[in-house]
Amino acid sequence: MKKLFLLLASLLSLYVFSDRLDFSDLVKKQSNSVVNIQATRKVYSNRSSMGSFPNDIFREFGFPLPEFEEPRRQPREATSSGSGFLIDNDGFLITNFHVVQDADEVIVRFLDRREFTAEIIGTDELSDIALLKISANSSSPVLIGNSDNVEQGDGVIAIGSPYNYDFSATFGIISSTNRGISSRAGIGDYVPYFQTDAAVNRGNSGGPLFNLDGEVIGINSQIYSRSGGNEGLAFAIPINVALEVVAQLKANGKVSRGYLGVQGQEVSSDLAEALGMDKPIGALVSFVLEGEAAEKAGIRPGDVIVEIDRKEIVYFKDLQHTIGRTQPGSSVRAKIFRDGKYRNINVRVGELPVDEVEQIEEESPKKPTYPLGIRLGELDKEQTNIEIPEDGVRVLQVYFNSPAYGQLFRGDVITQIKHKGKTFKISKISDFSAALESFSKGDKIAVFGVRNSSNIIVSLTVE
């Protein structure tokens, strides 16, 4: 009898599981909600007037440019592809910022071959979110889920246009939650990403990640890959985070984030023991910026922040995620560990300062281009409370997948470059441009600078 019961239980569970793996109805219901996105923009490259041969071909083989030829910046059209989805009946769509970045035209294409020119309502680089709008007579928005309820091991389905194969569906699970990834702008970590093993490739960016009830709980944004294709490591923006961004873009055209004005690190087991803590948990404050919210509230270097409004802070990234989603000007209660005791401190949250990066006019041949993948600005000490060197140039933007990506960050100050025993002092942007003219493609250079009052040295490869 016992064996018969176990057999029946096994058959029942197999039937239920098999039935659960049939996602055809779920996918069919999204056929009018998920879209392919084509974004076009003009890019410029130096070319000679001799046909279509770029100047680099002459240099590659050691031939000088003809004296009568003046290099001209010739425009060409570049296209980026991605995915997106409708979020309401008014024609609003969500996709990734990097899909439509600097786009002159955005075309939205549905599975039934309808095409619309989309208006970019607003973008937010830190969360990699872009809000679009189309004039559609009829729309079928997705069902929105609650990403705060997502747990490790939950089944998920990604739908999008990998490599322009429209409306492709893949299945996987949530491998982990609350993953930290530094933003493309190099400002910090403000999105608690979902990690999934659902097959996500180029072109899936901006597409929805569904739970098994057919509700969107995330937006596919990034992959980790050494080959450029799917390797089972993809990252999605939680839909609750995305909708908070969307609400601000609709209301204000920009996004404001909470800010404490602290720098810090994780609490190791050795540090926890040394400090007298029961377990290694929390964000250890190593530096407090003068005049910012943390200093005004009385937070000091050496404090360990373990809770914000009763939400546990396990890692330093948790502090960034939690405060970043807090409305500037609101008050929170921070539980800290100091001098062997826990105490509560009320903090009025500040606003994350994001420098307005001046756009470089592509048409101007006099503007320098940087083979390291960074955009620079002259040093202005009045714009920061952090002690900075007398000379140098400030990093304003670090481009994704460039040599400097992950090595330099916005706000870093570059003071000198060294290469094979030769030192180049950097006092202004023209010094930086002149120094780069001394290097060749593939050269490894040492970049010296200052980050948050600490000296840094990074090695970069010139492209």
C-alpha cells in the first residue's frame, strides 16, 4: 500500500510539473505587448575624399595621407536593436537606455508587422531605463507583477528579439536576487538586479522578464559573457524599480535619487569580531562627505549601518539600493553600530548629485576623441566637497565596453600618465590629448589619479 501511494504521488507531481512547463498560452497572450526596437543615429568618422577608403588604411600600411587630402568627418548611420513592451493603454513603452542612447529615430515594430515612430519621453542612465511613447489606435499592455515578491528559484520567461529574431521566448529561473552592478555612467550601484539563467542575448535588451503567472517582474538589461553570447548569466531590472523611474520621468522628465554622502565597504568576519559585532553584516562607513545628509545626522567614519527603516543592510550595495530608491528630502531611521552598541539615528535624505554632462558636438572636428572611452572636463574645485589635487582633469563619463570601463569612474581626477618610464603631467584636457598622441594601439599605459581623496593607479590598453 505504501509503495502504491508513493507511486501515485510521483505520477501526480510529474503531471503537475509537466503541465506547468507548457507556456504556450502565456507566450501567445504577450504577442501584442512585446516589440522589436530599431534605433538609428548618426556617427562620424575621419575619411579621405579618395573614394570610401578611411585614413586608417593608409596609416596601417605606412603610407602618408596625400598632402592635398584634408581628413573630413563623414556621417554614417548606425543602428542598434533591442526589445521593449507596452505598459499601458496610452502607448507608453519601456526599454533600456542603452538601446536608444543618442538615437535620432526610434522605430517600434510589433509581431503583426505594424510599425510606429516612437517619441523618447525620458531616459535614466543609472537605471538603464528609457520611456517611449507611440500613437497606437489599440494597444495591449503587459500585466505588471510585484518584483518585491520574487524569490531565488522562481521560474521566469524572457521574450524579446535576440539578434533580431523577433518574439523569441526562453525559459529559466531566478538564479539570485539583489545583485549589484556598477552603472554604465560609473557613478555607483543603484539597481538591485535579478540574475537569471534564461537565455538572453544581444537584442533581448529592454525586453520583459515574466513570472509563470504571465506578469512582468523584470526588464532584461545586461549579460555576463566572455564570448558575446548567452552563458547563463543575465541580469534584469526589477519592475518595481523601473516603474518608480517611469513615474518620475513622466512627472519631471528626470530622476532624483536619495543620497547619504558616505563611502564605505563590507564588514568582514575579522572586522565584525574586532568591532564586537555578533555577525559580519552592514555597511561600514569609511568616509563622510562634509555638508551631506550623513554628516548632518551625526553619522561618523567607523559606524556600521545595519538597518534603514527596519530593512536589513547586509552589504554596502544594500545601502545604495535602499537609499537610492528613497525620495530626497524624506526622513529615514538608520540603525547603526557604534562603540559596541546599537543606536538609532534619524536622517533626512539628500539628493544624489549627478553632473550634467555637456554633449560634445559630433560635427566639430576640433573636439578631441579619446581611444580610452572616456569623456573629460576641466577641473573645477568649487563643484565638489572632496579634496582634489591642484592639477588634473575630471572624468565626466565612461563608455560601456571601453578600455576604461570598470577601471575609471565619473568623478575621478586624472593627474598623470606613465608609459615605459616616461611621465606625462596632466593639467588640462589638451595635455591629455597630447599625451595620447604618443601612444599606439595596443600600448598599455598607467593612469594616475585621485578618487574620493584616495590615490589610484590603473592600467589601460589604448584602442
